[in-house]
Amino acid sequence: SGIAGIYYTWERYEEAAELHRAMLDIRLATLPPEHRLVSELRRDLGATYIQLDRLEEAETLLLTALENLQLDRENDDVRIQSTAWHLIDLYHAMDQPERAEPYEAIYTGDNRIE
């Protein structure tokens, strides 16, 4: 997501979260909550929150993003795959790998978290 994505890559997670949150607020003011662009920002903010150890907030954002993305896409869609991967990462960070299992069933990438 532009500059926010660069901050994330540079591990400047606070700045990335601030920008993702601002962009999400703008999109929520102008688009339906289930819109793809809103879901992508929820995913990105959720991924950033994992890095900031804001795990409960990350979970809410990622689950909502996945639910909305699955409304009109198949599980092999790159957006769904990415969101599932972040949910797997989240539940491992929470030391609850059993909760990752439904998302491991969705995720088909080579980067499974062990």
C-alpha cells in the first residue's frame, strides 16, 4: 500500500500502522465495508498489528478481511491466500497453532509456518 508498505518493509511498523489506519478510515468513509479495497487494507493493517503485538486487533481485522474477500472470490485468489497466511502467522504468534488449521487448509503457498 504505497508508503505504508515501504514502512512495513523497513520494519517501521508504527508508521506503517498509522498510514494503513488513515487509509482504511478514508476507504470506509467512501466505500462499502465489504469492498475489496477495504478488505485489502484490513489485511495490511492486521499484518502490521501482528508485528506490533496487537494480536486481538489483528485477528478482528484479518477475520473480517477474509470473510469479505470470500464473498465473491475463490480461495485460490491471491488476496485470500495472503490473508490466510497472515492468520496462520497470527495464531502461531498467539501460541495457538490449532486455531491456524482452518487457514492452513486454505493456504496453498510454499511458505507454511511450521
